[in-house]
Amino acid sequence: MFTRPHFTEYIIARLVTIAVFLFILFSIFLIILSSNTQIALPAIVLLALAFVIFIFAVYRGAKRMQKELNIINKYLKNLNEIDKIEYNTRFFTREFEDINQNLIKVLKSAKKREDIKQRYNAKLKLKNRQRADMLSAIAHEFRNPIASIMGYSQTLQDDPDIPKPLQEKFLGKIYNNGNKIESLLSRLILWNKFESGEATLHKSSFDIYTLVQDVKLALGESYKNREIRIEGTSRIIDADRTLMEIVLKNLIENALKYSKDEVIVQIGPETISVIDKGVGISKKDLDKVTKKFYRSGTHSWDNSMGLGLSIVKTILTLHKSKLEIQSKEGEGSTFSFKI
């Protein structure tokens, strides 16, 4: 099978062929034109030596050029694997130096594209994982209220003779579960607005103490046997009232869900704090509870798809504030923010 020669082999083979031909030709001419053999023979020897030196010099140059070609070929062959080109490589000719510089540009561009591709793939994987988590959370959170609605409705439909008080109780359960579904949908819509950057602040001046009282009254319908104690006095703030209501409702409801004692809302000169004596948050979960879709292995610190505290964090960020969490597992938690 025919094998193509290397660069040096090709150059030397051609050069030797031409040199031998020219040496024989010049030797014949010297013998024919010179009548003195003693002069012709040294001249032929000198001519042969000159050709040998010339061929050796060309061989060295060709060998060096072949080495440079091998370097460039190595870069081209392993362009996806090598991390960098040897920038200090010295080349024999200007053309090879230019090729090397162009290869450096190509490699930088290829690595940049690869880095962008890897970052994009990482973001895509994260988005897909978040989407899967969200769908799982939606299914989990909607399953219970939907099952309750269907169960109570089926009971009312199958037994028209159910006593009136029991009918009213079942209808109340259906209504409450419907409200829960509506609340979950509202939170999803709000989260989607934050994600798309469509949420804007509509600030106004209002009394934060009055707002806390309103939230307490609203949550009292769902947590009738729980005590929410408000400490502090009236204070006027400049904020988005609707969004601040969401913040307070999320924090107080979390405190109610994960504690059995009373929940305290402190209204200070600068800081609003929600304090509970509940299960607390472990150190490993403390920095994660405000992340989107995060759900602890033992507690889902948000009662709606792992979005509650993430939404709180986003709303406070829009108000140039942040959520501070102090917690000790088994003793309780304090959620605070300045406004």
C-alpha cells in the first residue's frame, strides 16, 4: 500500500535526484573539457563535496520546517482537547509564525464558544430541573385540596339526606379548599411576573401596624385556635402595600404552620420581625430556604411549591431590603426585614 512520504523525505529525495543528475552532468563536462585528469578529478571531488554540503544544509532546514509542521498539525488534530497553544514557540519562517498566531486565535475562539456552550447547558439543566421540581410541587400541593373537594362533593351528591349542619360543614370545606387552590394559582402568577421582570412597585404611604392587623384577621379564619400577638405601635411606611401584605402573610403563616405556641410580630422603629417557638431550621437548610423550589427533606418551609420565601426575598429586594433569618433547630425562628 502506497504511503505518502514526510516533508523532509520528499524534499531530500527530489534534491538528491537533481543533485546526482547535475553532478554526473558536470563531471562529464569537466572530463570532456579538461585534458588534464589530475585537475579534473579534484574538481569533481570538490563538486561532490559542495553538493553534499548543500544537500545537508537543505536537509537541516527541511527537518526544522517538518518539526514546525508537526507542531501545527498536532494543534489542529487535538484542537478540542488541548487547553492552550505554546505562545512562546519560535518558528523558522514568517509564514509558520503567522499560522501559529492564527491557530491561537482559532483556539481562543473555540474555547470561548465551548465555555459559552457549557454555561448554556448548565443553565438549561438547571431550568429543566427547576421545571421538574415545580411540576412535582404543583402536583403535590394541588392534589390534597382537589381530593378534598371531590370527596366532599361526592358525599353530598351520593347522600341528599345529609343533615343540614353537616352539609354546611362540607360546603365550608369545599370553599376553603377552593380558596387554597386560588391562593396557589395567585402565587404562581406572581412568581411568573417576578421571573419575567414584569413586576413593578406601586408605592404608597400606609400604616404597617394596621396592615399586620389585617393579615392577622385574615389568617385567623384558617388558624382559629392560634394566637398572633402584635408588639409595637403605629408606623407609617412608604412601600407597595399589596406586596408587603404578601410578605407578612407568608412569614406569619410559616410561623403558624411550624410552631404550636403563639406567633409574635414585632414592629420596631426600623425592623419588622416575625418570631415563633417552633421546630426551627437546621444550619444546612438556613441558607437554602429562600431559594426557588427548595423543599427541605423534613420540612417544606413554604406551603406553596417552595416559592413562598423566595417571593418574600424578591419583594424585599425590590424594596431595597433583605430577609434576615435567625433560627435554632428545636427552639424556633425569627424572620426580620427593615423597611
